[in-house]
Amino acid sequence: MPATAQSHQPRRRRRTSRLLVAAATVVTAGALAAAALPASASTGADARGHGGHGKGHGRYQDVQLLSFNDLHGNLEPPAGSSGRVTEVQPDGTTKTIDAGGIEYLATHLREAREGNRYSITAAGGDMVGASPLLSGLFHDEPTIEALNKLDLDVTSVGNHEFDEGARELARLQNGGCHPTEGCYTDKEFEGADFPYLAANVLDEKTGKPILKPYWVWKQRGVKVGFIGVTLEGTPNIVSAEGVKGLQFKDEVETINKYAKELQRQGVKSIVALIHEGGFPASSSYNYDCDSPGAGDGISGPIVDIAKNITPQVDALVTGHTHNAYVCTIPDPAGNPRMVTSASSFGRLYTDTTLTYDRATGDIARTSVKSANHVVTRDVPKAPDMTRLIDKWGTLAAPIGNRPIGYVSADIDRNGTESPLGDLIADAQFAYGKTQDPETDLALMNPGGIRAPLTYAASGAEGDGVVTYAEGFTVQPFANTVNLRDYTGAQLIQVLKEQVSGPNEASPKILQISSGLTYTLDLTKSGADRVVTDSIRLNGAPIDPTATYRVASNSFLAGGGDGFTTLGEGTNELVGADDLAAFEQYLTANSSATDPITPPAADRITVVQ
């Protein structure tokens, strides 16, 4: 069966044809076009099927590539700062715009596709995982169902696709009810209509990718291949159980390998979907990344990756860092190549125009255009998405609407040390004391805090009320709170690991419980940024030879996020779910008349 992307085909038939193509057809990447389009090229006419080059098609065909990344199951509009983007104005000032929500994303994408017969929708990983309760409670079946309705064509895996392990990822791809919880509705879960690509994720026993490494889109003689990878460092940021039996290979080597394989199959237009990203010089989504010079406006892992991926790859759709950028980064031949990312949580989508040369089968790289667009909430909601949210929301409501605490104002997660980070660390410290009165402190990884607590009501609960669903959105991983013993020397080393080793280029500053203080001197480099003599616990210096009882979630206790020393703790006590600990703390320490106020976030003194 030929692979097509015609909108009139039924989704289930589309899925079948695509998987057959991924299994039987591979693409090739040829030499990139070095010259701009001829002045006589009329891509607008070609897109409507007119023109004079072979079988009624013109030589140059514009292909629309719509992309997004890091949705994380955010079907409803994200709350607080997680649901806003920053926009640079013509006069240089900035403003924030409310953004996101699958009902609005569907409308924006559908409107963008209108009039474009050659349109592909692709994603850069982390579609699921760390999801709000509406999706996470049902092991992200609602998100896969929404993405099917969204007509997503293909996505790479991200690190969060492995939160529940390879077996659960295979279920999301292929369908079937959950192995322990069964079916949530009267219909069996059908799985994803789109292929998940995992080119650099290998089964340790077979040495082969656990899912398809690439996929080819075809439409009226136009062929575009997609290679999907996640970051090689996925095992460092996912629980050990989630990546058990898997190997994660180098992103560049993997993409280059499959670009050659695709080239041998005759497909010369290739897009890499890479769940790894960068850090633009501005947080505004419409920042001109190339204004200082090609690639100067972005740093981080994606820069070296992009500079080393074969020129046979025509564009990179990236993710993971939750940043927004549209940049050109030189390929190994020195030619500019488009690299994009659309922030996170469905707040943006990227619209890229790839001009396909029917004579060569390749993309005319000098004509590639791309821009990020805001998923504004001033458009009509997509009715099918509203029905989907209502269906799953009805099932989740009895659990999600239960009040668990009260706050007097927004409690944010932004900053080196955040008010919400302090609150969660205090909650884990308090829980640790109930399990072992000798508990001295608690540490919380910033990446485990997925959303702020907002004062404004998300539903009918009333302002200031924290519901279980809101707490779940903040801490959705179902980690346990574990207690372990460390020497003072180990504790000091843990703090230094925040800014050294794998975390030197992109520091991960742990959120700390009340009583622990220190100075972080960002004018220094590496481990020296943590000023050893400044570290105090309840006013007393840390004794390198003493033993300290530390509470942390199971991910950190296992050495996650590059904190290898935390994995060396002894005398472990495994406690309850971290969300349960957070709920207990909020319930015990707040009421409607005496809500929790945002912590001051003054435990870490930052020198810049």
C-alpha cells in the first residue's frame, strides 16, 4: 500500500499505511541544494498542483512542516506562568500572552493547514510523561487519543516517554488496556495512529532499536524522511527502572547512520527530530536568534549536535529544554541549517516551509523559512477536543476535585531557588521527620516540579484552594520519599554536583529545606561556585565526618540528574509517594482562614 498523507483517508487506514512504509521503505539524503530557487519558480502555484514540470507538477514544491515538542500531556490550558509566553514588541519591550490548551492547538494547526495539500505535522518528543492529572491518571491514554485527533504524523521519543518503561511505551504505540488497571472506558485503547521514532534507543539483548528509527512521508511524488532520537543522556534523568534493558546511543552518530541508509533508498530530503535542545539568549519566543550572527544567539547541547550532523539532513526539530527558538546553525559543510523548538506544553507551534526540488528530490536549503506562532486562546475551541476533555474530566473529577490545602497567593517555581521548591522540600523534610525523627534535611530536584501553584481557581473550588489535581500537576511522577544517610563530606559533594560534572554547563540547583543555607557564587566556575565555608545547617557548619539523614525523592536517591553521590547513601528507608507527602503537609499547615504564604526563597545566597 503506498504511503500518503491525504486528509480524506480514515485515520486507522493512515496508521496502517504509515507503519508499513516505516518497515519497508527507507529514505536517502542527497546533496543539499546550494543555490536559491530560480526567480521563475512559482511555489504557490506548485502547491496547488499546477506548473509545467512532469505530470502536471512544477519543479519546486513547498512542503509545510508544522511542529511542536514537550507537550507533557497538557490537554487543558496550563496554569500560571506555565501557560504564558513572552513576546518582543517592535519597540523592544516585551509582553506576556496566555497560551496553550489542546482545544486551541487543534484549531491553530487546522487553520494553518488550510490550503496546504503538502503538510506534515511532527513532534520532538515528550508528548507524554510528567502530565497533569487529566492525562497522567490514565497513563496518558487521553493525550495519545488527542494527538490522533490532531493528525500528528510522527514524533521522536523523549526521555519522559520512558518514565514507565519500554513496555508501557510500546503499549502507547500499539494499543491495549493497561496491564494492571485494565480499560478505563468501554473501549479498548487503540494506541497511537502515528509512529514513535527511537533510532538511538536499543534493546540491550538484540542491539536493535526498540521502535522504528525512521519514517517516510509521501505525497504525489514528494518524499520527506524523518529520523527520531532522544538525548543520549536519558538514563541520567529517568528512573533506572524506566530504562532497564535499554542502551541510548550518540545522537549524531545515530542520525548520520540512518541518513546514509535513507540515502541508499532514494529519499534525499530528511528532517531530524531530536529530543535535545538549546538555550537562546532571550526568553521571548519571537527573538531573532540569528541577529548577532548565525547561531550566536543560542548555546547548549544542540549547537554541537547540529554542527556535526551530516549536511544530508535538511532541518532539525528539537526539544527537551522547553525553550523557543528558530535559529540557523552551520552544518559540517559550513552551510546554515534551520534548527527549531516550540517551547513546551502546547503554547507554541513552528511553521516551517521546506521547498522540495522534484528534479533532485532534495530540499532547496537556502529557501527554508520558519517561524514560531503562539497558540493563543482567542480562537474557537476545537469541539472534538472539548468532548475529549469532558469525557476524561468526568472520570477524573471524583479524585481531582478534592481540596488538599490553601494558599494566599501564587507560589511559583521560577528562579534559582523558588518558593515552590522550598515548599516541597519542607514538605518532604516534615514527612521524613514522621518516619525518622533523626531526619536532618530534604533535597528536591527542580526538574521534578512541573507547574506552579496558582491562587486563581482552576474550576469551581474557589480561589486559593489547592485541589488534588493541582498537586498532581506539580508532582506527577509517583516517586517515593526516601531517607538515606550521608557523611558531611558527601553532602558537600552533592551540593557541588549541582554545578559540576554533567551539570556544569546547565546547573541543576537543588531546592532545599528550611535550616540549610549556603552561598552560590556564579562568578566562579565548576564546583567552586558552591562556597564550601558558607554551607550551614541550622547555623552550624557542616561537619565532614558527621552523619546526616537526608530525605529526597526516589529519583534523586538513585543518583538521578547527575547527582551520583546521592546514589551512595546508606541505611535507606523507602517512604510513601511524594505527592502524598506534599498533600499531608498542605493539609496540616493550611486552612481557608490561615492559608500558606509563598516562602521567601532566601536560603541560597546567589552572587552574580
